[in-house]
Amino acid sequence: MVIGINDAERIHPADITIFHEDWVADSLQDDGLQSKAYITSTEFHAPGHTVVRAPYKPLSNDEEDIMLSRFQNRDETAIEEVMFLTALEVARTIADTKGRTQTVYMVGFDFSPASGNARAANTQYSPELTSHRKAGVELQQYILRNALYVLEDSNLDVHHVGSHEFSNLTTEALNEKYRVEVSEPTPAEDQAEELEVPAVEITAEITTNHFGDLDRLEQLVRSAHAAGADWVKVQKRDVEHFYTAEQLAAPYKSPFGTTFGDYRHQLELGKEGFTFLDELTKDLGIKWFASVLDQPSFEWMMEHLDIPLVKLPSTISRKKDYLEYVANNYTGSLVISTGMTDQDYEQWLLETFTKQDTLYLLHCNSAYPTPDEHTNIGVVRHYAQLAEEQASKPGPRIVPGYSSHDFGWMASALAVAAGAGMVEKHVKLGNTEWAHFDAVAVDLTTDAFKEYVDNVRQAQIHVGSTEKKITASEHHKY
């Protein structure tokens, strides 16, 4: 049974639709009534369909607890301003009637009004989204957390489909579960035009923000995948080798112990963690790679894992003995960031790394955050020129890129325009009182990373083709 909110039946036919605003009636009538029954507080008429009237309960200031009390007591059935509560109550009534637990999938509740309408909704009936209404939509995700708590051990098994920390199913996983194939709409034949965009791979740089916790790692990966990333990246270092004994013995308060060593050891993934990451990413259809910061870690990775891509980060750009070891002992593809380096280092890289299949050469600035005036995206254009020069020569293929340590998406979008084939952004999952997060890591419990991905993808569209030609949208005025 499908329970729709507002005019959701325009996207998928519903059995029951719940609404309380007049604009919904206009939308439903215009698109053709598709639900079997309607629950509404309006004077809506639908001949041939069941219409049930229920009072509307607006959400006034500081009345969330009263609304949730109604939801818990079940003494009164009303159309709540947070309408998914009413939908959940309908589902509970169905479960009561059937005498067994009902599984509920909450689809489309992303609480992100800025994302716009579903593609199927090609006309707009709802009033303009005011700041007050936008805040109300965003508030609802917190109310859902409370509702999920209330429904524990109830006759509803609720699965939120999305990318929030309380989500337990992605849209892709839901479609796969029910074997739904989703494809982009095909333009009309007379408007058909192949869209040419440059290939850009987007990496969600997790670093060690999983804290060695596989549940947290899974949430990070699923959220990055839901936002549209192509890769997730983690780190591997041999703690005893990478830090001095004095550093490891230094006091550091964390849930893992009292020293910096206790903290750093917890952040490292072992074989179980990397195997989990590999299997999870394969299931989701996203890829992973790792920054490998020292030779013991590199040797361990080569012995125990089939790692698809290795990164040598800016952190170790001065450790040339280790870098030369990798250059001489690894022929796979490498990502190399060039923060804290100059043109002499660039020349050394090109002379040293000659056996590899592909070199992703990522320009970056090692300041966290990088000031706008120091992003120097022109360097990406320079790397793109190097790639063109290298294309006709023996040796690795060069892919120019940008590792973003600046705020926001603008520099990365400009990097795409400059020729970047990979961009990278640091991500985290909320904050803690004890862990250090770099200032530029975007929080995957918000829409910030999805906004980043969307704007990079938009930049790809703007860059488009390098061939000057007449497009289908052009016409002469005279």
C-alpha cells in the first residue's frame, strides 16, 4: 500500500493521499486523481473516490512535544503539519487491523527543499518556499528522529530511505531490492542532442574520520555515494613508524585511552576494515582508494589487499626515499597531491614516476583552509597542458586534478573548467568533543557535500564540448 503526502501521487500512484493545503487540490485535479482515498481537512471533492475529513493541527512555536504526545497517545487522529506522522498513524492502524508488524519505507523525505522538485513534477502548484516554510521542512528531520524512537518495539518497522544518519536504506538499495531500473528521460527525437561533458571523478576524502568504527565508516560511505561521489578515500599509516615515541606517549584524552598513541592506533583500519570497505563499495557501486603514508604500510597493503588506486599525499612530499620506493615497486595507478611543493618537485615527479599506468596529478594548497587568493587554479590548467604533452610520449597517462582544502565548491568548479579530471573534498560525519577535524571537512549529516557534487557536475555541463559548433538551442533573430 502506498501512502502519499500532498501531491506525491503525481510521481507515483498512491492508495491513500493526505493533505491540508488548498494548492494540493488544484494540483491533484489538474493531473488526474490517482489515489483510491483522500484524507484532508479541506472541502476537497473527488467523485468516485473515498474522502475522509480530519482536523488539521498546525505546528505552533514549541509545540513539538504536544504533537508527539498526540502521536504516542493515539487518542485523536489529525492531519499534523508534519504530515508523515499522520501517514505513520495510518500505517499503524493498518498494522492493528492486520494484527501483524508492517514494514514502512519512507521515500522522498530528504528534508532538503533546496534540492527542488522531483523530475516528474514538471509544473509547480505550491506557494513559493519562504524562509519560514523552509525552516519547517528542515525541522521535520529532527521530529522524525523522535518518531523513530517512539516506534521502537511497535508494530511498524520503519526504514527511512535517504542519506541521513537515521537512514538505513539508500534509494539505490531500495531500487535494487525491488528490481526497479531508473534511467534518465529520453529527449524528444527532434530535440535529441548528445550531451558532451568532460569526465570528472569526485572523491570524498574520509581520511580517518571513521575512527576505526565500521558502522561509522559505512554511514560515511553510504552518504558519500548518495551524494554522487565516484570514490571514497581513507588513509593507512604505521603508527609506530610514522610518529616518534615522544609523540605517541603525549597525553591525549579520547574514548580510546589517555595518550596520543591510544588515539592514533584506534583510527587505523586493519585487514577486516579494508575488506569491509571493499565489499561495501562493490555492493553500492562506488570505488575506494587509500593514502598510504609510509613504506611499512605500503608493503602491508600490497601483501594483503587488491587496492585499486594508491595515493601519495602532500603530507609526505619531502619523504623522497619512500616516494622513490613506490615509484620503483608499483606499476598501478597513483594519485599524487602537490601541496607544499614547487616546479622543481613537479619535474622530479615526472622524472621519477615513469612505470605507472596513470598519474592523477592533483594540485592543492596545504593550508587548512586555503585562502581564496592562494587556490591558484591556474596550476590545474598547467597540469592539463602537461597531460596533453605527455599523451604522445611513453610513460604514464597524466590526469590533472584538484584536492580542495578551501571552503565551498567554487574553486573545484573552476578546476573543472581548467581541465581537472579528478576533484577531492574532505568529509566527516558530525562532530565530536574529542576528535580533530580539519576546518574544511564538510559534514555528511548536512547537504553540504551534495551541494559540492551538484555544483561540480553543473560545471561539467558548462564546460561541455571543446568543439565549436552550432547547438540545437541557437537560432538567428533576423
